[in-house]
Amino acid sequence: MRPQDVVSVGVLIACIGLSVDGGVRLLRHPAWRSHGPAPDSATPEQTLYRNIAIDYRASRKTFLLLVDSGCPYSARSMPFYRRLIDAASRQPSGQVRVVAVATEPRQVIAPFFETHGVRPDMLISLDPGVLTVQRTPTLLLMNAAGRMEHSWVGGLSKDEEEAVVALATAAPEGR
């Protein structure tokens, strides 16, 4: 069996496992939760700071899309990500941006996004093992201080998608 076949089989097995167990953990850290407000622990944010070089101060909200090109749930989520990016791009400068993160080589993940017509503001390719994501796709909403405010795992329902877009387009508090 060729090495790429082993990786493809591994991704397929992982995706099948997602559908069986419902996908409720993001990273191998107990502070991560699948939905709702972020935990009080700073550990997940510290993990992101160490592994994803992003200046969160550059925008009020940063959506991180953690995807895998071999996962069918990531592929099925691409139309929603297109809508999210479109909604974010209509906001005033510095308000909302969408950053895609993958633990695959750029030459693999960039064509995946292009094929689906998804053009995030930034595309980050990490070495495998640097950031362990147990479920893809994973969507994180980070504030300008780099704190995770919300997280979602797996393919979202239409209602969840609409709630995410509403968060992207909501006016800043105090306005």
C-alpha cells in the first residue's frame, strides 16, 4: 500500500468515527467544548498562540476554520464557509476575518479551497502533530484579545449556520 493510501484510509476511518461518536471534543485537552461559550481556562488559547501565528488584534472577530481536505464533513461545509466569508467581507474593515487552518501541506489544502470557491482571508498550513484536531471541520470564533468565544464541531445544521453568520455580522456591543 502506498503512503498516501494509508493516509486516505486513516482520514476515512477518522471521519467514520466522527459520525459514530457525534464529535464532541476539539483538541486533546479537557478545556475544549464543542458548542457554546469558551471555557474560562486560558490553555486552549495558549495552544493556539503557540501553534497558529495570528495577530488577533487585526480584527474584532476572527473565525478559524480547521479543516481536512480528505474529510467529507469538511467538504460538505464548504458552501457554508463561502457564505460566512461573504458575510465577513461585507463588514467594515478590521471587524471580521476568516482564517483557514489545516495540518496538511499548502499544495494540498490550497487547491481544496480553490475547488470549492472558498477564499479565506488567510490560509495557514501546519505540520501534522503541531495542532491536534480530533474532529473536522472545527470552527472557532476568537476575539481581538485572542480568546475563544465560541466553538462548533462537525457539519452544522442550517440553524447553527445562521447563528454563526449572525455572530459574524452583529454590530459591536455598545453601538
